[in-house]
Amino acid sequence: MRILVVEDEAPLADAVARGLRKEGMAVDVAYTGDDGHEKATVTRYDVIVLDRDLPGMSGDDICADIVASGQLTRVLMLTASTAIADRVAGLSLGADDYLAKPFAFPELVARVRALGRRATPAAPPLLTAGDVVLDPAKRTVHRAGTPVELTRKEFGVLEVLLSSGGTVVSSEELLERVWDENADPFTTTVRVTVMTLRKKLGEPGIIETVVGSGYRVPDASQLTAPVSGGETGQERSPGAEAEQE
């Protein structure tokens, strides 16, 4: 999931971001309302963790803007106030959930995950391709019943590809969905991550490179058929394709 934390207390914002990243999420941070609004405008986030009291543009106004735009982004409002009236006011602005400070971090993670599921189309409990099985909830991957140990980024890339329903996912989209704003769009990080992911998954390969477009995991019917080798007419496995951008 791609998360934006908008919080003017820098130590709190940074601590929340670090914790969410350890949970496998891509997290951006803004310390002012104006910066948070700009980031929310140019990037599609699954969830925004939003403080109500911000310097510059208020959290209330940011929330109202997000709701008015019709985005699927979900908003978790934070506030130092525990008054019921404040909670009602925040929810009436269109916030999807509300959490008072101080809060328990495990509760924040649970609420963010719940909102993230609402921000994207429903996915099956398990994502599969051939004998590869990914469990998003348990964050595990098995191939032919054998566990496959993946890094957080490798897991994120595989989850996005398996969730795409056989459609092509560009390197730019993978960078946006799995990494965060600190990732350099001109690096080969996506290509290298896909390469190591393929090695760990083994043969036969399930990740296909679509030259000039990106990557995809074909659906079940496509995986049972050989992948065309182009003009030569030779057959090859999707995972055996050369790494190309």
C-alpha cells in the first residue's frame, strides 16, 4: 500500500512512517498542510494518515478536498482531542476513520490496513499463479508448497503483479506502488528487484517482460500455454525473457 502521513510533529510523523515501512508499506511524509495537500493531489495514495491541526492548510480542508475529488483514497484522521464532538466533526467531513492521540501503534496499523482494503478493489484471500501462492494477510509466499523468502520490496512487486489480473504493470507504476517518494525514477531498482524475484521463485518462470511496457504475470490459462518467442517462432517461458525496460 502507498501511504501518506501528514503530521506537523516531526518525531511522531517519522516514527509512524518508520513503523509502517516495517509493515511493508510505502510511506511518504508531509509536515505541513500545504505540503500534504500538494502530495495528495499529485500521487494516488491508498490511505492518508492526516492530523487535523496543521500549519498552513488545515487537515479538515485537505480531507474535504480529497472527498470532493472522488478519489478512492481513504482518510484516517488524527487529533489530540478525545471529545466526541471532535470525532463526529471529523467524520462528517468525510474522514473514513478517526484515531485520538496518543494511540497504540498496532491499532494504527490495523486501521490503516482495513482502510487500505477499502481503497482498492476486493482481492481474493490468496493470490495464485500456477503453483505460486501469495497470502497478503500472512505475508507469505509458497511455491509448490515450499516457502519462498522474499524481501519486502520483492513481496510488494509480486503482490502488485498477481493482483493485476494478467494485465501489464509498468516499471513506473511498480515504483509508485511499492516504493515511496525517495525512490529515484531513473534507477534500475525495479528491474533488479524483478530479476532477484524471478531467481527466488525459480522455474518455470511466471513473470513475463513486455518489452517497452513493463511486466505481467499471465492468468492461469496463459500460464498453461507456451509463450511465443516472437518472429523466430520458438517457445520460451515468460521467466526466461531477457530483462528489458
